[in-house]
Amino acid sequence: EAVSIVGGGDSASAVHQSGYASRISHVSTGGGAALEFLSGNILPAVEVLDQM
């Protein structure tokens, strides 16, 4: 079994409109930032919050 992730507003909308959303593990409107986070990169805003 594979994990599938769709990220980005337009991509999420297309998946929902096509009827395939139930076949996707996770559909998010978060685009670039979500992909950066899933790649293990540090997000600047989260880093600042961690320092508070």
C-alpha cells in the first residue's frame, strides 16, 4: 500500500472535482510550504514560533 499526497489549492480542487479524493491519502490546500515541511525542511515561521 502506498501513501499519496496532493498539495496545493488548484491540485486539491482538481482531485475533488474528479472524484478521486477518496483514493488519496491526504489532500491539502497547502502548497509549497506543506511540501517543504513534508520534505523535512525548517519553515521560517515555525522556527520563529519555536524560539518564543
